[in-house]
Amino acid sequence: MSYADQVFIHMCQDILDNGCSTEGEKVRPKWEDGSYAYTIKRFGVVNRYDLSKEFPALTLRRTAIKSAFDELLWIWQKKSNNIRDLNSHIWDSWADENGSIGKAYGYQLGVKHQYREGMMDQVDRVIYDLKHNPYSRRIMTNLYVHQDLHEMNLYPCAYSMTFNVTKKPGSEKLTLNAILNQRSQDVLTANNWNVCQYALLVHMMAQVCGMEVGELVHVIADAHIYDRHIPLVRELISRPVYDAPIVRLNPDVTDFYAFTTDDLTVENYQTGPQIRNIPVAI
């Protein structure tokens, strides 16, 4: 079985068995019919994935890894906040008439700041430090910029990446690890999507900086299952599981900004059936 399946099943069962219900409380999200979307939630979920062993894709159902990669490139490479630069419709509900989601996600990564080494945005700062000062404990990004929150159509959920470099005994290469911090996550719709995205980001950064991949640690402050998702989750985590797929990036790409979705290959991805028409709370 994929290790990601083990993590997901354990997390979902823990939320269902030990979670706290928000039913009857004052909540923001609503369903399409206007009723409040309540959840069962767990605070402070921490999941670890060793990317050197296997790629953390679920096999309980298929994660659209190429589409997840496309969204990651939209945010981290294109640094865009306009859905017209994205090849999917997952952000349509939060876009204005011009396609903008406001000063969120890619916009924040693209803002340049003055450093001692010159003007850089957050992505270029990470790449610079990984190449020139890899043992720094300050290699991180932050999308949760308070002075711009009022101009974001959705506050960032996955808001911070912290990169940390280690070295395995006997290895010539450094090992790149990372922590993804997430304030909130709809576990059914978004968990493995985000895990696959940021696993790919670690692979990308490691490749362009001449490193090996290590651990991805995923910290979720509010991991929740929506009330209307509970029967779907119960059915999902009861399914058979399979081995993790083989996921590779084109090894010839050494420029972070040269990656395209064509540079991603996914092989031997056996999964259970997809869940269709999952209701999404807005």
C-alpha cells in the first residue's frame, strides 16, 4: 500500500472518532443551497512523508497529479493571481470578473523585497539561499501578509513553506526537507492534492539546487471533514489500496522556471474509482 494511504486513513479515522463538531456554532462556509457547512475537526495534525522512499499519492482514489502540478506552477513559477493563467477551474468561485483572486498566493510570491544581496521575490530568495547558504535556518516563504488580506478573495490556506537542509552520512549530496504549514484544510477535497503539490515542489527545488529529496512534513492547524462529506470519507477509507505510483521530473531541467507539466511523468498509478460531484463549501 502507498504510505500516503496509511497516513490518510489514520488521519480520517482519527477525525471521525475523536474530532470536535462545529454543528450549531457560528461558522463562515455555506453550501450552495445556503445552509451552513459544519465540520468535524482535529487541531494540530502533523503528517510526515519520506520523499526519498516513494511519492505520496493516494491510491484509494486518483489524485490528478498533473493538474496539481499545473496549479503549483501557476502559484510558484508564474506567480500569478489570475485564473486565466491556470488550466483548470478550481479557483473560479473566488475570481472576479477579470479573473483575479486578489493579492493572494502567486501575487505574494512575486512581490520583490530588498535584501543585502539585492532585489528578490520569495521564490528567488529560497533558490538563492539553497544554492549559496543551504544550512541557513531562515529559508522560508509566507503568503499570509496581513496588510493585504483585505484585498485577497480567499485567505491563503497553505500559507508557508520552510526549507531545511541536512546531509546523510556517506552521501555526496545535501538533502532537502520542508515543512508545509496550513491553517485549514478540507481533508476530502484537498489533502492529497496539497501533499502531491508540495512534494513536487520539494523535488523541483532539490533538482535545481543539486540536492536529494528528504522529508515533507505537513502541519495542518484545522484538519476537517465537512458534514456532507462524512459518508464519502467512510466509504473511501474502506477501499482496497495499492502500491504508490512512480512519479518523475525530467532530470534535464536545472532551471526552476523551465519546468512545464510535460516534464512530469506518472507511471503505474493504480487506484480506486474517483468520487464524483463532491459538494464544495464556499
